Amino acid sequence: MKIYKYGDNVDTDVIIPARYLNSFDAQELATHAMVDIDPDFAKTVEKGDIIVAGKNFGCGSSREHAPLCLKTAGVKCVIAENFARIFYRNSINIGFPIMECKEAAQKIEAGDEVTVDFTTGVITNKTKNETYQSQPFPEFLQKMIEVEGLVNYVNSKKTGVE
């Protein structure tokens, strides 16, 4: 598990540049994730890696491709001081966990070993032996994340499978 650390105002055009939006294939989009801010990201990201950023992560256009390409690339979650509202909603809609925690965003560094507990909202920095408290996800959002998004969640409610 690696930590990728970025600053403030990482916008959706940096997360997935518009020039790559000619594909609807999430796997293809993931190969271009973060290319303009971190050219090696798509080559080095692995399942379970975490992005830590500053303020206003996901600002810019409302493209839902941004959280989708990060999730498809294997990113476990994004921890930031705060998120642009549309990025936040798009992330939840596809079952991609994001956590707002100013202290964690400021103190976690690239190279730190970090674990997250979505149920309690506790973020543990094992490298620095520190814990930070984020808002835990309500039960229904935990279920949305488990079933990989809003559409699957609604369908599971219709069929009675949870």
C-alpha cells in the first residue's frame, strides 16, 4: 500500500484530462489517471493504495470519470481536507470511499503506512503512531460502498438482497 500525496485544488482535469475522455472504458481511463500531475501514477498505483490531498479535491467539471478512473486504477480511498461537492457525490454514487479529515490530510506523508476504518472513521498512521478521526460513513453509505455504488444498492433494495 502506497500513499500518493497531493496539494490543494486537484481538479477533475488533472485527475483525468479531457483529452482521454473519448473512451467509456474504465480500464482505459485508469491508464491515464493523474497523468498531468503525476506521470508515473497510473504505472505505479496498485490495489489498496491511498491518495491524500489538501483542500477542494475534485474541483472543476462534474465529470464522473474522475472518481471512476481512480477507483478502477485500484485506489482504496481518497483522504482530503475537503472535497468539491460534485466529486464527493460522484464518488459516493459509484461506491468509491472518500474521507474528509484535515489533520490526516496535513500530517500523512508519502511513504507512511496508513489504514482506514470506514465504519468508525478512524485513520491510523502506523508510521507516525497517530490516529485521526474522520466522519464515519452512515450504514447505508457503507452498504453502497460494499455493493459498488448507488445503482447496485437500489437494485439490491428492489430484490430484497442486502
